[in-house]
Amino acid sequence: MNRLSRPRAFLLMSPLLLFLGLFFVWPLVSVIWQAVSDPAISRVLPRTAAEIGGWGGEGVPSDEVQAAFREDIVANTDDMAMGDVTRRLNSSQSGFRSLMGKTVREVRETPDIALIEIDDRWGETAFWKAIQDNASPYTDAFLLSALDLQRAGSGEIEAMPAGSSANRTIILRTLWISAIVTLCCLLIGLPYAMIAASVTGWKRAVMIAAVLLPLWTSLLVRTAAWMIILQESGIINQVLMGIGIISDPLVLIYNRAGVVIAMTHVLLPFMVLPIYSVLLTVPGNLMSAAASLGAHPVRAFLRVLLPLSLRGMISGMLLVFMSSIGYYITPALVGGASDQMISSVIAFYATQSANWSMAAALGLILLVLTLLLYALYNRLSRDPVPTR
Amino acid sequence: MKNTKPMRKLGRGLAIGAAALALAGTAAQARDLTVASFGGTFQDAQRELFFKPFAEQTGKPLLEESWDSGYGVLQAKVRAGQPNWDVVQVEAEELALGCADGIYEPLDWEKLGGQDSYIPGGASDCGAGHIVWSVAIGYDGNRITGEGPQGWADFWDTEKFPGKRAMRKTVKYALEAALMADGVEPAEVYDVLATPEGVDRAFAKLDELKPDLIWWEAGAQPLSMLQTGDVVMSSVYNGRITGLNRSEGTNLKVVWPQSMYAVDSWVILAGAENAEAGMDFIAFTQSPERLSRIPEFVAYGLPVIAAAEMVPDELAVDLPTHPANLEVAIPLDVDFWTDNSEELTERFNAWIAQ
């Protein structure tokens, strides 16, 4: 490439680079930033943040710290920024909501009022400790608590008390459900794609339409349809009971089985289509060639067709797995309480409690786990994949 | 049901991109007054009662949106500057949080007839109470034909009423119900909950019922569970029950004793482009004559005293604000939940995940 054409090539590339930067790099960086930055207190309460560092963590801080705190409240004019402070503090120590509301009101009226007169809680160490803990503009608290960890008073990382948080359980469950769904999709999708690729004419058209049609229906509609089919008085139970196979209805909904069934159906196209498109490129006479060389059909399948469809299987499995770890509405509607996945926790922090940092931290952990799994998968699957 | 699609990275990126393009496209022209409510049959009623008549009266179009509640949504809108909604119907917690954070415009109470014309808890500097709704026990009168459940103790009594139960999947309402089932006087529920022992006691009571519990998230879910017999009783929104009975002739019952009520309010988002028109819209909806027609559509109570008095008796008996119903119910303690919602939700999620 000569010197002149390089800038031109770059110019041609620029829409792509811009797209990548705007929609991929920037959101990712802002999520990472959101997960580790904690600017509310150091920005809105700068004097307090500077003074409270010297407090030993026993009893309540000195009068100077308390005076700095009152000064900061009087100096602040941005209610929304103070709202961030309150939310952040309340997240560490329940009760700050009402306490800060009251305190801000009173201190604005009488700037030199003793805090303890406003509310007894200012005499409790825990509330001051929450301010001290959050005074730094950067924190690993969100990332730690996304993994059910916290820093002890001495600064060491320790597990949260049992029963106070279940993120680790839910993350593992998310990966587990996704793996099961991926496997189910593979078990159904592979034979389906092979049959679809081997038939011709209207049969193939019908089979492919059957995969594509659900893709054009809203996810919510498909999930709702499964609710109707799976429920206690639903079609499956009625048929099974009608022909006398079972006497009591099977519990197919509001449990893990329902989630796996509905998610497998919703995600099946992402498995079938890649395998199908790879199989289309496989010459039809390969299997007969194998047979003519004396291979048993099973052996021909295992040694010829399966390795050739491996690329499609791998992309299908990746697509299904990556999609299913982000699932939210299907587990919520057809799953039970112990089938909820990590997205519902992220959604709680983002839309309900406005704790964006916690939502970002959980999202980041999920992303890192996925990348790790992907790297592992890549390594494991490198050898058997025929590369050209 | 927004925000409920699978959150794939690409999808999110595209959504942000689309939003950015949409923003760029519309920034130049003025937006019409935009009102966001909670959708469903109630928004259908609001359209007939308020949206259309107001648009006719002013001669300007009124845009409507629906949302699923959640403080983070509103906070993000206001924080981004130039929110794309003007007037929003919010739940009591969102009102309290947002008013303290300054994400709402203060209301002009002269236009609304003063805060005294509202029931206690119905009026504040940022919000005008629009409806009063309850979370109560609901059951199918065709399935439980004898005497139905009388309170949360019966909800927990799986011998007297065999079968699964459903509850709203939030820590709010679940803990109160558990304490009342455990024999705490309704008036003392929040005093008990304010102590760590009280919270432990509520979770212990929930443990007892856990094997028989199904959790719901959307308000329509318990109705179908009750109808199909998947559950024998459920916590429900009272308005949905009465609505279904009227539209489909079902015989679902609301148990008023120990029900919990809260007020939904109109607010105006800070920095909203049509704040003034929004204020006029709120005043329009809150006039007693218009507001008092809500119970004809959905069985919600009315926080405006004069409006509540205009509701005919045959409709009033189904409302949370009917004296007989109000007397046996407790108000949701908004201050308790704004303080403790996050910590208790984490614990609830952990509890439910086990």
C-alpha cells in the first residue's frame, strides 16, 4: 500500500470506526467507569470528604468534621446532586434517605445547629462510617458487592453475611440455565437443520419457514403462548390426562422446566440457521462417497457430516449462549422464584433503585465471565475446527 | 411492558443509537404535551376521561406514553436534560424520592384548589394525588364457595385453604403481609419492621409459606392464575379484580381487611418543555366532576375529597377509599420504604434465590 492510498483507505473505514467507537467502545468504557467511580460525596461534600479522613472510626467525628458537613450542605445549591449523595449513602446504610432530607432542611434554616439535635442517628457511628467509606471518588465496593463481597473495617476483603445478597448464586444459575438451553437447542437444532438441508422443494421451504416465523413474532407473545400451553389446565396437561398417561397435571410452569422449554423454543432459530447454512455448502455426494468406501452410515455421519457441520454448531452455540445469559422476561414469566437470572437483578438496580453503579458492576462481571468462557471455548474448539 | 426485551449488547447499542438519531431528528421542533401513565385498562379510561377532552379543549394534540414505574427511569430522563415526558403518573415512593432530589417541578396549588382539598397523604409540593389503589388478597368466589379468607393469617393457612398462593414479587407488601399473618396488629406493622428482629420475623414467616408460593410481576398475572386455578389465592391490585368481574363476569373477590393502600400522583418533570400546559392538564384532570368518573371505569379510590363524595354508592363500595374498606386497611409507609427498599430488596432477592 503506498503512502497516498493509506489516508484514503482510512477515510473509507471511518464510518465503521465511528460506528464501533460510538456504539461499542464508548458504552463499554462508560459502563466500566460507572462501576468504579463514586464521585457523589467528594463532589458535593468536598470539605467533609477532606476532614473525615482523619476520623478514627470510633464514636462520632469531631466538631470540625460536623461543621464542615454543615458548611457543605449550606454551600450546595444543586438538589439533584444532593439526591445522588443521599442515594449513595442510603445504599450503604439504610435510613439515610429520611435522615438527609430532614438534615438538609434544618441546616439550611439554622446553619449552626448541632446535628445531634436534628436526629439521634447522627450520634450513631454507622452513619458517619458510611460517609467516610464513600468519601473517595473511586471505589471497588460495587464490583465487590456484585460478587457478594465487601471490605471489612480493617480494609480486608471478606464475604458478605449469609443471606444478605445472592448475586453469585444468581450469576452461576444464569450460566447454568444458559448452558442447558444451549444444549437443548443443539440436540433439537442439529437434526432439524440436517433434515432441512437434506430435503428439497416445498418441504425445505416449510421447515425453514417454521424456524423463521417465530423470529418475526414478538418475544413476549411467544412467551405468553408458552404460558398458555404449559399451565396446569393447559394443552399439554389436558392431552396427557385425556389419553390417560397421567392422572394429576404435571407442573410445567413456574419452574426450571418451563424456563428451559420456553427459552429453547425462542432461541432455536439461532441454532438451526447457522448449522443449516453450513450444511448447504457441504456437497450432497460426500455421504454416498463415504458409503461407497464401505463406511457404515453412522460412521459416515460421525466422520464426515458432523465434523463438517461443526463450524455451524459452534457459531450456533455461541449465539444461543450469549443471547440466553441476557434473558429477562421469559424467566420472569414462566419461571419460579429460583429461576430468575442476573438481568432481573441488573434491571432492579437500573430502573427501580437508580443505583447505576451497581447495575454497571453486575453487567461488567457478566461481560468478563462471558469473555472468559468465550476464550476458553475458543481454545478448546480450535483444533477440531477445519480451518482453510 | 417496555424494557423487558433480552438485553443483548448489540441490541442495547442499537437502541442507544436509534434514540440518539430520534433525538437529533426531533430536537428542532417543539414537542406536544406528553403524558405518561401506567397503561392497561386504566390508561384507556384516562384517554376517554382526560386526554381526549383536554386535547379538544386546548385545540392542541396530547401525546401519551405508558411506563412500568421505576425511579431510575425518571431520574435518567431528567438527568439527561430536556426530558421527553412532561406529566407523569408516579407511585408514592417515586414521588417522595424525586421530590427530595428535585427532579419534579413544584406544583401551583392555587390552580388545584389547595392541598386541604385532598385526603391526608394525597397532596404534596411536587405531586397531586390522582388515584388510591390497594394491594389485597384476591380469590375466585366460584372456587372458594364457603367463607373466604379474612386476612393474611388465612392466606398462610394451607390446611384451611389448600393450594398454591401467589404474591407480588417485591419485598414491599410481602413483609407487611407476613407480619400481619404472624399476628402483628396492622397499625403496628411498620414499628415492628423498623427493628432488625421484626425483619427477621417477617422473613421467618415467609419461609413457612415458601413451598406454596408463586411470585408474580405483572398485575395481570394473578388474575389468570386465579381463573385457571393455578393458585387458590393471590395478592392482587383491587382495580384489576373489579375490572375483570365487570368485563368478563367473573366472580373474583377482594379481601379488604388488612389490605394496603397507596396513592398514585401526577408530577411534572423538572425542565419539562410543556410544564405550564402540564400544570393546566393536571388541574383539568383533578376537577372533582371529572375525577369522580374514574370509578365508572376502574375501581380506584379518589384522593380529592369532593370527588370521592360524588361517586354513587353502588360504585363506592368497591373502592379502597370507601370508609368500610379504609377502616380495615393500612396505608403503605412510604418513608419506611424509601429508607429500606434497597437493603431489603437485596435480602429478599437472596432469600428468594435459595
